[in-house]
Amino acid sequence: MKNNFRNKLYIWLSIILAVALFFSVFNFIRKGENHDSGTSQEEARGSLATFAKLAKNILDNRGREMTFLILLQNNMEIRPGGGFIGSFAIIKTKGEDIVSYEVHDTGNFDERIPDTSPMPYPMGEIFGISAWKLRDSNYSPDFKVNAEKAMEFYYLGKGLEQFDGVIALNVSVLEKILEITGPIELEGFPGIYDSKNVLINLEKQVEIDFEGQGITRGDRKQVLGTFFKELLKKIGDFSILDKTRLFKVITGELENKNIQLYFKDYDLQKIAQEADWTGEVDKIWDDDYLMAVDANLGAYKSDYFVRRSMDYFIDFSGEKPKATLRLKYNHTAKEKNWFTKDYQSYLRIYVPEGSELVYFDGAVDEPRTGSDLGKTYFGGLIKVETGKEKTIEIAYNLPEKISYENYALKIQKQSGLNDILVKITVKTGDGQAKVVESIMSKNAIIEDLK
């Protein structure tokens, strides 16, 4: 019985894994024209229990066919919900089997969508286009909103499938998988693909290197099929230990939002919500809150090189609680080229509803204030030169209900970003300061600052 369940569990994981490997690579190439070892046993059991519940509902559903929309996101070009959606896939499952799958180029599909939806600010101004389409549908930091918007655009494009759920996958999942499989060499293609270079090397092979190898432009993407074949061969030889590592990778990628889930079925969605795998903004949290959200509008893969850190200072010594956020961007690329250039992003800071902006330093446009997802946000367009650092500083008054005596902070991480160094300083009414520093790899609640 246990072996049967374990087999079903790994079949379900392999569905996600196959999509993450094959279709996420398609995402950035077509656009191109954890639990770690320190995971506690309690956390591991919790993740296993969640997968067991999902597997039971998806695999043992009385033979009913289920259809999933897979959003394939290239987080080397970050968007609020993960990465640029260069492709999407439709997968049909029945019990333990994948019945069918198909891949669509999002740009081609978008031509079927009428020009009736205006672009959110400032995408229309930056891109010089007026109509919002599927490729840019993940403009919210809340995945449930993005999933519903993606389905809306799909049906506007006369899509016929009725989806049971939506899964978003960021291409950086591939790096984690190669940490398990080890390096891959491809017959007919030079070089070695490993966890540190796979994203750039595949992109470079398709965009540049093929020209010096006697490969025609029409055949330049053959490297993808060769790569995937070799990868599946390695995965097929996985030991039990490797399967355990795979489980940790998949759960880790769910926790850090590189994989996000949405189900129409209430019970399935609730299971995923309880595990914090749905990528939703917390609309219930009633204390201090912070989420920094970038949207790369430069059309290059510069997020591969951009490193971020966050310094958050809360001052309770004045009449009103005041927050100051300093976001440092370090563009580590050495030069502008086919892959990267100066970084341009529309930055939004989500904070407690009712917060009042004092100043927004570092934006190249007039900052905006708005309301979304039960939060107040401050937004500004920022630019960071290649090879340079830039600090954005935003100050605002927090609602008076947020007090030092009952202080707690929830920080939510944007899907697709690297780990971020966070420093939090709380200045008490008597002038003393409490400091906490950590690496933010997933959503976090900080309550030990009193």
C-alpha cells in the first residue's frame, strides 16, 4: 500500500517536473527572437501530507479527465507574478496518465485576442501598445488573480478547453533539477550544461552559437529536444535518494513561488492554500505588511544579473509610526549585449491599507499611490545602469493601529526573484533599536522584535 502511494506521488510530482523541465525551457527559448538539507522532519511530513491529499484528489478522481493550463514563465525577465509568459501549455490527465499535452507560442495566440483590454500602467506607455494580452497577464503579485486573468484571455482568444486548474512555472526550476542530475553533455553541441550555466548557455546556443555551427535558423531550436532527451535519461536512473532530493526540490520551489498552483475545485484550492502554495497576497493580515514587486519592462533578461537587498526601518518614537524602506539594486552584468542592458522596472511597494506616502526617492517618474488586494501600494519607474548599484528609498506613515506593543510584520516574496537579504530595524518609543537580519527565500512572519 505504501509503495503504491509512493509511486502515485512520484507520478504526480513527475507531471509537475516534466512541465517544469520541458515547457519552462520552451518559455525563454521561444521568447528569444526546499526544503533544503536542513528541512525539519515536521516540515517534510507536512509537505508529504499535502502532496498526498492533492495526489488523492487528482489521481483518484473516478477516471475523470482533468485539464490544466500551464503558464511558462521566464523569470530572467521578471513580472509581478513570476516571469514573462513566452509560452503556455495545456495538459490533460486521467488518473496516473498524461492523456495529451500541447504547447502554444503566447505571441501567436495573442493575435487571436481582440484589442479590448487596456494595458495596466506603465506597460502601454513603455511598450507602445494599447491592448493587454495573455503574455502580460501576470501583472498582479497575486497568483489567483493572474490565473483567472490568463483564463479570461484564453477564452477571449476563442480557446475551447475548460480548465480544472492553472499552474505557473518559472524557468529557474531547471537549475535546481540539474543540481540533482549533474552536468549534461549533448552530442552535436559543444560545452557542458550544468546548474550554474544552463539558462544562459541554452539561450546563447539558440540566439548566437548556432550560426557558427552550420545550423540553419529553422533548426536552431533542435538543441532543446536533445537536451530534454538526455535529461529524461538521467531522471529515469534516479535512485531512491535522488527521488527524495527531487521531492525536496519540488516542495522548495512551491514554497519560494517558482511553482504556483490554482484549482477551481474548492477542496483542492484549500489544500494548496493551507500549504501556502497558491501564491496569493495575504488579504487577512491586519498588522504591518510589506511586499516589493518588480515588473521588468526592458524586454531583456537583465533579472539574471540583478541582485537585491532590502533595509526596512520602522520608527515608533514619533506621533505616527513611520516606515522607511531602502531597496538596493546591484546590476552585476559587465556589459550590455544580446542578453542584458540597463535595467528598467516598474516597482510597486505593497503596504498596510491606509498608509500615507511621505517620499519616493529614486524613481524616474512621478510616484503613484493606489489600492489593490486590500493593500495600499506606492509605484515608480526605476532604472539601474549596467554594472552599477542604485538605492531606492521610500518613506511612509503607517496606520495608527499598528503599534509597537503588538507589532508583527509579514513580508511576502515575489515569485521568481532570487533570495533577498533583508534587514529589519524597529525603533521603540524610548529610542532603542531592535534588529533582525535574514535571507528571504519565502513568505515570512516576524514577531520577535518587541
